[in-house]
Amino acid sequence: MTATLRVLIIEDEFLIAMMLEEFLLDLNFEPVGPITRLDEALEAVKSQQFDVALLDVNLGTEVSYPVADLLTARHIPFAFMSGTGRDSFPDQHKSQLNLSKPYTLDDVSNVLAILTGRVQS
């Protein structure tokens, strides 16, 4: 039996975060969060235990690229969640995995399989 992987959720839209939490539970992942603000997200990356992260690009009036930089520096796999696509990402993140909004359970499952290197049952 494998351990349940923990997924940090950084998402400021309440309904999207709730849906994502349900998707993660359905896929046998443990949600951590959701975190809704940039300062809280930076602190969570430093203080919380998790295996991968799903990161909304726009958090209110702020963008989450500083969180992405910290995750990259810590070698923690993550995917952005955005409706705009990779072309709008800064150069250092253009190749980053993107979970395009709106997404489905299958989309989340596929992205997490890539991030974790595990096939979900």
C-alpha cells in the first residue's frame, strides 16, 4: 500500500478550491489548504508538509510567480492553474505544466500523474 500524497492547493476562488479539494479526495490525495493569498502561500511552502502543489496564477490582485520560484528552488513539483495558458507566463515558467481552467477530474488526475510519476487508480 502506498502513502497518500499531499497536494498543496493555492487558489483564491472559493468554489474552485472546494471543487479541487473534492477532486483530490476522489483521487486519493490529501488536500493541504486551500491557501488564498500570496503571503500565506509563501509561508505555507516554507512551513507545510506536502508532495506537490497546484498553483493558481492570479491571487486577487497579485500573481503567484514568487511561490513558483520558491517551489522550483525547493525542487517541489507543481502545476499552474490558469485560463490564460503558458504564453502569459514569465520566461522562466513558460515550460511549466498548466492545468487549464476550466478543468475536469480527468484533467486533474492526468496532471497529478505527471507531477508524481504515479498512475492513479
